[in-house]
Amino acid sequence: MNDIWNFQSEDFPFELFSASHIIAVILMVCLIFLLFFYRKRLSDVGRGVVKWGLVTVLMIGEIYFQLWYVINGAWSLTVNLPLQLCSISLYLCIFMLLFKNQFIFECAFFSSMTGSFVAMITPELFFGYPHIRFFQFFSIHAAIVLSCLYMVWVEGFTVRFSTVIKSFLALNVIAAMVYVVDRILDANYMFLVRKPVNPGLIDYLGEYPWYLLSLEGITFFLFIILYIVFKLERKWN
């Protein structure tokens, strides 16, 4: 039996839109509906369980990711710094949940929601089911999305148009700093230097650096769509 903890992706190849991939996405959607359905029915204990459950999933997922590379002798400054968008979102969501800070929420909400959701649809992932990395990847990305929704639906944080602007500006400031790191380390955090290996949305956005400009427009468009969805949801309720 192959070791699901090993570092050989060819033993557990990831297949885009395979049954396991689709099931993982469906499970996340089901959890979103459950959170929405029970959002007004959670007791103080229930809120604490959800909050600390999300914090635990995020922290364990990140700790495992780093240790997995260390144990396999593959830890590298060009791969393991928490500078991918979803890694940044993971840390922001942990602080957001722990401190319930409005500024962190506004910086994190839209970029975390869109980045993690897109990552689950077209993952930059080389390990498929049943490798532990498969479960870690989808668990933390689902937890990021659920953390953002928890802050709005359960904790009552408000999504304003100013939140769209602040989140977009924060994302660009972070991207500028990450780009400097990419150039210094010859890395590719946030895919600011070259496209990801796995097929995805970026493949249809032109060559470098033009796909970065396309991503800017698409990102802002997705932020606006999310804003409209949440405003309509509040109006209906």
C-alpha cells in the first residue's frame, strides 16, 4: 500500500474535475448552506464551536503543510513562506476570528472569499485523493470561505461598498510587496512572475505580464458581484 504521507505526487495524481474533486466542492457548498440555515439559531456555545473549529482547521492545516515539507527535506523559501494569496488569507482569517477586528475583516473578506473559492474550482494541487495533502488543501480553503461567511452571518459584520475598495487596495498593496519578494528569491508567490503549472483561469488571460492586468479586472468584478449578492441577501432577510 502506498504511503499517503509521502512526497511522490505520481502515486496520487490529482485530476481536475474528477469525482473526488467535485465531491470536495459539493461538500463545501453544503457546509455553506448549513452555516446560512443555522446562522440565527446558534447558541453562544454553538458559535464558539464553529469559531474555534474553523481556527483549529486553519492552524492544523498550516502546521501540517509546513511540517510535511520539513519532514521530506523539501522546505524552501521559494515555496513555504505564507505569501500565496490563500496562505495570506489563512492567517488573516485566524486573526479575524480571534480578534473580531473590523479592519482585518475589511482587508480579508473579498480577497479571501474569491481567492479560496477559485482555488477550490481550479486548484494548484498535485496530490489527489486519498493523499493527506488533498484533504488538507480542500479543508483549509473551505475553512477560509466559511470563516468569512461566519463573520457576516453569525458575528454580524457588515459588507459595505467601502469594504470592496479597502479589500481591493489591500490586495494590491500585498501583491506589490510579494512581487518584491518573488524577484529577490526567484519565487512565484501569488503567480506574479509566471503562470501556475496546473491548468486554470489564468491560462485564458494572455501571457505574462498581461494576465496580471486581466486578473485585476476580474478580481474587482468578482468583488462587486459578491457585494451585490450580500446586499440582496440582507434585503431578503
